[in-house]
Amino acid sequence: MRYYPRLRDLREDHDLTQTQLVEQLGIHKTTYTNYEQGKREPPFEFMIQLAEFYQVSLDYLAGWTNDIHMRANAPIKNPSNLERQAIHILHSLAPADQLLWLEQGKLLSKFHKQNNEQ
């Protein structure tokens, strides 16, 4: 079970009690408390809802970045054939493998960015 300390940090940073937050999000307090304390894994849809509520990225919620203002790029309006293939591959993977695939892509991008700066 993963623990996401930023759930509590963000709630407190916004001066919200758990009761106030769950009323705004429309979930049960016990459910949210379990997410915040790491007793229950929050579903992906809920993490998206929280990211939108707090205006932060999923990477920030997960603790993968400290950039609180990082936001995902806008959706691709006219994807190329290569982009459609990448999306198809991503959707064919199990959720855990999707995260691994994404992390590998980030590492490759970082590697190329560092090499281009030299």
C-alpha cells in the first residue's frame, strides 16, 4: 500500500479540514481518511479529481516531483500516426506497466535533453 503524504499537506496548505474537503469532493470522510493515512489506495480517478481540485500534477501528488505548478500538456488535437501507435501501446498495458512505460519515457527524454545541452 502506498502512502501519499501530499494529500494531507495540500489539504492543510489550503486550510481545509477533512470534513470540508470531503464535502467539496463528494466522498465519505472515512474513505478519504483511509487514503490520507495510507490505509487504502486511492483510485486513479480520485487522484485526478484531487489534482484538478488543487491545480497540481499527478506527479506532484505522487511525490515524483517537487514542482507544485507542473501541469500536463494540453491534449494532442491531431495526433500523428506515431503518437496514435504510442497511445495504443500504452492502453494495451496493465496499469503498473503503464507507469513503468511512462517512467522509461521520462528517463529517455531527460537523457536526450541532457545530451543536447552539452
